[in-house]
Amino acid sequence: MNFSEGLMKRLLPVLAAVMLAACAHTGTAPSADREIKTDSDQTDADRRAAIRLELAQGYFSRGQFNTALDELKLALQARPDMREAVNLRGLIYASMGDTQLAEDTFRRALSIYPNDPDTLHNYGWFMCQQQRWQTADALFDQAVAQSTYRAPARTLLAKGVCEARGGRMLVAEKTLSRAFELDPGSPVIAVNLSEVLFRNHELERARFYVKRVNDQPDQLNAQSLWLQLRIERKLGNTNAVDDLALALRRKFPQAPETQSLDAGRYDD
């Protein structure tokens, strides 16, 4: 397994959650010349659409794409211009493998909500999956450039992973470093930055970022333990390797990373 395949295999579940989160928020700050919407402002149609959207998100996160799409259609019947619903529909189509419908949906969303950063983010990730690197870069950059965007670190994370997938490792390192500067508390960003630094042979720096995660019991996982183990192995820290191997086998005995450890496949 090469780096791009291995990295994306580990990151896709994480990024799916990140994409889904984009559908649950407006992504923009309220302007000074309008009222902030509260529950009392919601119409019956708004409430029906919100309930159906929440159900659709739940089904999507569990991989039940047909059921998610059914719920989403009901949400859009109540509110045809619901930005979050249109966004999620593009993600569902992409997950179902219908690339043309997915692209058409993202384009429609941008025609309704021009320069919407969440839509640009999701569309960029879809383009990344299609290996249309330049288009993905442009969409990610456009999302981050929006002055009202509240989640630029999330988009920089997706952009960095996309750059790594395309083999642009040094560029990916810079992008993920920017993401970390904006959100140093994110274990997802820290682990992915560490992974790229490891592949760029920046071993001490890679160790620093992943160790931050593994030092927090509520943040470590099989992926982060396995990454630090491989880094320590390259650095020749035998005792650390033994400790990490013990922790990996004890905490995550069935994980693919543990299987790779037991088989001696350190390059997976």
C-alpha cells in the first residue's frame, strides 16, 4: 500500500464526519443589519425541514445513503432552498458514486448561495476525490478567503490531506501547519500533520505532534499510537516502541494497525 492509499484509508472516516458537520452550521456570522434568527422565527416548514435534515445526517453518517436521501427529499419538499440540505445531497450523491449528480448539486448550491464557504469546502473535497487537484485547490482557497467563514482550519485540513493524496508532500506540510496554527487543540489536525512530517522525514517534529495527542487518554486511538510507534522505531527508541506496542495490543487488539504490528508491516 502506498502513502496516498494508506493515508486516505485512515482519514476518510474522519473527513466524512468533518464534511457532515459542515452541513449542520451556517458557516457565516450574522450581519449587523438583520435580526438573529431564534426558534420563535421558525415556521412549521422550517421545523419539518430541520427534523428531516437531522435524520438524513444520522443515516448518512451510518452509511445508509438511500434512507438518508429519502429523508433529505422530504426536507427539501418543506424548504427547497435549504442550504444545508442541498449541501448534504451533494455529499450523498458523491458517496453513492453518482459523480455527475453530485457535481450538478454542488453547482446548484453555489448558484443559490454564491461563495458559501461550506459548499465550497464540500465541493472541493468532492473534486479531491475525483483527483481534480487544481479545481479542488481553487475551491478550498476560495472557502478560506471568505471573511465570514468560521471554520478555516477544517478546510485547511481537507486541503492538506488532498495535497498529500496528490503527492505534494511539502505543500501539504505547509497547509497542515497553517491548520494547526488556527486550531492547535484538534487531534485530527495534529495526527495528520505528524503523518505528513513523518513521510517528509521530519521525525522529531512528527513525534512532537503525535505525542501531544497520545499524551491525552481521551484523544489517542489506534492510528495515533501506530504512527508514534513507527516514528519511534525510525528514531531507534526501542523502549518507546515496546511501550507503544503494548498499549496498541491492549487497547485496540482487533484494529488493523495492531494486525500490521503483529505482521511486521511497518510501512502500511
